[in-house]
Amino acid sequence: MHQQQQISPSSQPSLFLSVSVTDPAKITNAVQPYISYNLTTKTNFPDYQGQEKTVTRRYTDFVWLYDRLFAKYKGIFIPPLPEKNSVEKFRFSAEFIEMRRQALDTFVNRIASHHELQHSEDLRTFLQTDEQTMERVRSQDTGIFKKKQSDLMQIFRDVQSKVTDVILGKEKPAEESNPEYEKLKRYIYELEDHVAEAQKHAYRLVKRHRELSQCLADFGKAIKLLGACEGDTLGTAFSEIGAKSEMLSYKLQREAHHLLMNFEEPLKDYVHAVQSIKGTIAERANAFRQQCELAETIKLKEIDLKNLKLFRSEKILEAELELEELKADGQEATRRFENIVRLMNEEIVRFQDQKTEDMGLAFHEFAKGQAHLATAIADAWRSLIPKLDSL
Amino acid sequence: MMGFENQGSDEAQLYASREELESLVLDDDDDNNNSGNGNGSGSNPLFRSNGGANGDDSQYHHHPLSPSFAEISTTEDDDPLLSSPSGYKNPTSFNSFLEPPSYADAVFRSFDGDRGKQINGDGVVSSSSPSSSSDYLKISVTDPQKEQDLNNSLVPGGNSFVTYLITTWTNLPEFNGTEFSVRRRFKDVVTLSDRLSESYRGYFIPLRPDKSVVESQVMQKQEFVEQRRIGLEKYLRKLAAHPVIRRSEELRAFLQVQGKLPLLKTTDVASRMIDGAVKLPKQLFGESVVSAAVDPDEVVQPAKGGRDLLRMFKELRQSVTNDWGGTKPPVVEEDKEFLEKRKKLQDFEQELTNVSQQAESLVKAQQDMGETLGQLGLAFVKLTKFESEEAKFNSQKVRAADMKNVATSAVKASRLYRELNAQTVRHLDKLHEYLGVMLTVNNAYSDRSNALLTVQTLLSELSNLSFRIEKLEAAASKVFGGDRSRVKKIEELKETMRVTDEAKNRAVREYERIKENNKMELERLDKERHDDFFSMLKGFVVNQAGYAEKMATVWATVANETSGYAKSS
């Protein structure tokens, strides 16, 4: 999926950045075998090395990129990664590898076509540095960028502060009281459930295709044997039908794969996207809380200062300086929060647009696949009717 | 793009269509409830399709997936489409472009009708034979009633049984009348079946329903009675379809004679056993009483049960001789053609069993596919409703509209699969039926083997007697002046031999007769099988093609409507 992103009305020549993820290869001489992919970048972005460059990356590199973007671009819905799936990983089936490759390709290209994310330094690092440097960069990351850990810590802190507030009887408005936003949050949470259910059934449908394929193959074989027993015209009829059955079995197998890659996977991607948004929602809550906490602290400090001024303490200067700092921090926190809010509003529109496109395509592929399959089945059987009549 | 223009009406339409979907579902439900209450109360008995036969091929039908047409359609506990509550709604415009289920039926019914067969489940093996195309003999079994056996009740009020109303419509001359009914109980059916197997040895006689004592304890009384009723009906219809048996006196008596069934339970009466035992000691000591030696008429029947213990012993010994002896039996089954045919039939039976199993798997896979499609459709319906309820953006509305298309198509496809399956079951059920027929063939071949064994036994006996006579004559001639006791003995043996010879002749004639019956029946079977299977295959193929085409249309519409997305990727 190669997308071209045009930088809107400026005198610059149109900039583009497109990536393709190809050639998955199993690397076995490491501690644990893994899959490496070729990433080929075609671009005319000024900071990039040349028109075209290819590097090799592995899944954990993609995870690194995601974590960096998530930490730095709060408010933006970072495109979702395919899941870790550590069980499947060990099997490395061809289908799994293909599914992952496709998902990673989509991931990178979505970043490359996002008007803000595409300018990220981390993206450039990811797309351009050699393998060893990448590994070094990746392992340098500690603490703050380890998303999972920070999430956990945040959750603890949240619980802590809530409990403290209750105990201290503080009426802290730790959450936004924005009804629109509440609706959005509820929408996102419910959406995940609905889409997940649809995806579950889509996956089952793939399985059903495979099962039917197998049954047709077995049925065809058995009918052919019966035909051999009968001989004569009836025997011919049986073997014709058996042969057709086996042919259709193969077609069903193909359709199962097509369904998986072009319908089930996009649905899975949809689920992941919604989950990614939930991450952003958490970040927004954090920013809001920080803002509030700072506002509280500033208020308290102002009261302190007033008191100090009353008593003409020598600490006044110190306190005033502190207050200045806090006010600056407060402004910064407010700015950050408001930035997230603004970005989120934009992102939601973009998300909805994109999902309509994505799902529209997925539906189209689904319907097309089913129509082709049904037509093939109809043709196959129809072609037998004159033969049967002639016997 | 869809949905951009009139958003307001779009929303209204989205809501309406969801209700339409539900009413669509309910329509389905209603139709199913009307169209095939096979296992419910005994509704219209003539509308019974070729579902899994209960009696004759019961051993093949404990698989849950070989139910009747009705069961396929109605048993979906986990089908979400059928879980919607509330009242039946009138078909809306939505339903008008989804043809009601019976349309498909009609298409295929007309095809099958051309073939001159009755679709509605006579359980018929044969298509109408050319010579008697205007004859008819239609039977229905209805109205089970509980009755008391007043005669034999040792325990007052203890011995109750169920009777069924057997109604016949016919224009066959041997019946006096065109429509009449009798009441019969299951025991009568057993009697009929036994007499037929005795009178029509060598024929492929349809198997009667099981006695199934165990099931009668386990199942609910009502269910059991219903199952039995269906089984009886199928059985009688099969008898009526057999070109020779339908003209039998036994069947006529069963169908027409009021009151007690005028057939002997069997020629093999329990009291005979006692007779046999009385005769036994005398025969064992070699003193055969002339009249009790071998009743020539009896050889026409196989040695059974208590009827003739001695005969049984002899035939057993003979069969052992045949198997182990090295001596070639006097009459060899030398009909090579017969042996070849039998081997072929055995192979056929084996492959048929295999196909029948695969057919069941196929049906199950089709059913699962339909179910999952339905569930997928339903999930999208919910998603559609969700997205359109609080749609803030146009893109959501557009997506909801797209989704609705997919959802309704998935539901339609799901329904098509269910119909396809119901038809497939109907066609492929022929396979099951023929498995049952193979059993009847095996029985007919057993008749033949038994008859042959009887002949061989008698031939052995004859040669045995002849040998003894020779010995006696040789010994007697050495005695000067005559040996009165020996001469008397020789006379007796000669008489026995004469009777035995007569019996042997009859046995041979019986054997030949059975052979002839076998041959005739085999030809009939071949022809019918050929016709039946051809029609089954064609039905299957037409069915698959028809439904696939319908599905293709459904999906092509959606593909067209979403083709805009394809270009933009």
C-alpha cells in the first residue's frame, strides 16, 4: 500500500514518502530465531538519504517506533501494530508471516502519510539507519519510553491519588467534565466491542470456508470411488461430479485465504486502531490531571505567598520565584493538554474517514470474493447439467 | 457516494431496515414452523420428505445430522437470527426482494416432478413402472390411539398397546373399494413382515421398522409413538412401491380386512417346538417313522427355531462340511455371474457407506457456513445501528450504509445456505435409502443360501440312506433263507428315501425359484438404482448451481455498490 501525501498549498514541490515492507526472511543464527523484513523507502524529503534506501528491520524495531511516536505525539492516534502473538511466532507459518508483513506495511505507510508523524525524527531513524545502529538505539531505551511499564505506574498513581482524594475529602476534578468527550469515550469503548465481535465471526467464516473445502474434497473422492464401482453411464456421472467437487474444494481454499487477508485482517486492524485510541484517551486523562494538579499547587503556593507577605518573611523572594516556575509549568501543562484536545479532535475526523475507506475496501473485497466464488461454483455445476442429460 | 445527500431519511431508513431484518428473521421462523413439522405432532402426513428413515435404516441414523428436512430448518438453538422475540410483522418492502423460501422449493420441485416421482416422501425406492403407470396404492398412517388388551390381561388394566389408523386409497382390482381404513398395532406389522419374508423368499423385501424396546423405555412416549408412526408409514409405502409385493395377499389382508389380522403369526409356531422335541429322540435313534421323516412341504421353508431341531442340526453339519470338508458339496453355487454380481454389490455397499458419510459431513459444513454468515451479518447489523445512532460525522453515516448492505447480504446468503442445505439433504438422502436397500438384498441372498443349504443337506441324506441300504442288502443276501428283519428294515429305508427324494426335488425347485427371484430383483434394482441415482445427482447439481447463482447475485450487488473504494486504494 503506497500512499502519496501532498503537502498542501505551498510553493514547495510535492513531497512524498512511501515505504514497502517485503521479503520476510527467517533468521536462525540468533539466540531466538526471528523474522527480518526489508524496508524500502522512496522519498524526496530533504532530511532523508537519497531517493531510495533499503534497510532490514525486525518486529521489535517496529514496536520501538510505535512506543517513541506514542510518547512524543500525544493526542495523535498512532496507527496500530499487529499483535505480538508469541505463540504463533514460534510456528512461523507462511500464512502468519504474510499476515504480519501486510500489517507492518500498512503500519509504516500510515505513519508515512500522516501529516505530522511523517516528520518524526524517530521515523527517519527507523527508516534509514543500519541494523547495528538500530539495535543500539533500541536497547538504549529505558524507563519512560517503555510504554507498558509507564502505563502500569500511571494506573497505580491514578488509583493512589483517587484514594487519597477520597480520604482527604478533596473534591478533585480529576476528570474532564466535557459531555461531548464523555460521549466520545463511551463510543470508543463500545465500538471496540462491536468491531471485535464482527472480527471474531469473520475469522470463523474463514474457518468455515476451509472446512467446506475439505468436505468437498473428501466427498469428491468418495463419489469417484463409487463411480468406479458402478461403471457405465452412472459411473461416468459420478466421476464427473467427483472431479468438480475436488476442483471447487480448491477454489474454496483460495477464497478462505483471500477472505483472511482482505476482510478479516482489516477488521482486526480496526480493533487494534480502536485500542490505540484508548491509549490516547489515557494520555489525555494524564495531561488533564497534571494540569489540574499544577493548578491546585499554584493556588496553594499563592496562598502561602500571601501569608508570607503578611509576615514579611525573607522567604518571599524564594517563594515568588517558585511561584513563577510553577506558573510556567502550569502554562506548559495547559498547553500540552489543549494541544492533545485539539489534535484529538482532528484525529477523530481523520480516523472516521480512514475507517470508512478501509472498511469500504474490505467490504468490497469481501463481496467480490464471495461473488467470484459463488459464480465459479454455479458455473462448475451448470456445466455438468448438459453432460448429465446426455448420459 | 451513498448517504451524503439525504441524511435524515437515511437514518430513518437505517432504523427501518433493522426492524425489517428482524421481521425478515421472523418470517423465516414462521415459514419453518409451517413447512416441515416432521417430528412434531402428526400433521399432514403426505407432506413428509425423504428424511432419515427411522425404521429400515435405523442404524445409519443416529447421526444428528441426518434428520428430516424439517429438522434442518428448525433446530437452530444457537442461531442468533432465530432468537429475536416479539410478534410477527407483515412482510415489508425489504422482504419483497428476498424471495420467500418456498420459491426455491417450487423451482426444484417442478424439476423433480418431471421425473415422475412423488417428492413428498413416499420413501419410494422405485419410480413408477411403465406398465402400471395409472395404478395407485397410497397409504397413510395416522391417529395413534391407546387401547387395552382385554383378553390377555393377567394384570387388570395392565396390557395396553397403541393402534394406528391405516388408510388406503387405491384403484387396484384385487382390493374391493377405493378407500378404506383399518386399525393395526405394531405386532400386526411384525406378523405381516414375517409372512412376507416367508412367502417371498429371494425378493428384496423392504425392512420393517425396529421393535426398539430400549428406545421405548428411554424416549418420551409421545415422541416414540410419533417416530413409530413415521416408520410404519414409510414401511408400508415401500411395500406398496414394490411391483410384486404390492399385489400380495398378505398386504391386502393387512390393509383391508377389518378386525383381527387374518394372518398366522408365522408358520413357525412355538408349539411346533414341542412337536419337534418329541420327534427328536426317535429320529436320533435312527428309527424314522415314515410320516414324521421329512414333510416335503416343510422343506420349502428354512429350518427355523423350534420347528425342526433335527433338521437344523443336519443343516448345520452340512454347512460345516461345506466349509471345512474338502468334499465338494453336491450342488455348487456355480452361477459365476451371481457371485460376481454379489461381489460387486458388496463393493458398492462399501463405497456407498463412505459416500453417505462424506455427504453428511458436507451437509454439516454447509450448515455451519450458513450459520456463521448469519452471525456475521447480525454482528454488522448491530455495528450499523451503533454507528448510525450517534453519528457525528458523515463518514460514519457512509460507513453505516455500507455496513448495512454487507449485513443484509450476509443474512440473505445465510438463508440461502440453509435452503440449499435442506434441499441437499433431500437429495443426498437417497444414498442413505440405498444403504437400507442393501440390507434387503443381503436378506434375499441369505434366503438363497439357506435354500441351497437345504438342498445340499437333503442330497447328503439321500446318499447316506443309499449307502445304508446297500450295506443292508449286502448283509441280507448272505443270510440263507432270507433275513426278515433286515428286509423289513430295507423296505423302511427305501420308503424314507423315496420321501426324502421328493423333498429334495421340492427343495431344488424352491432353490431355483429363489434364484429366479434374485435375478429379477437384481435387474429391477439395477434399473431403479440407475434412475434414482441419476435423478439424485442431477437434483444435487441443479440445486448447487441454482443457489450459487442466487448468492452470486446478492454479493455482486454489494461489490458493485462498494466498487468506489477499490479505485481509491
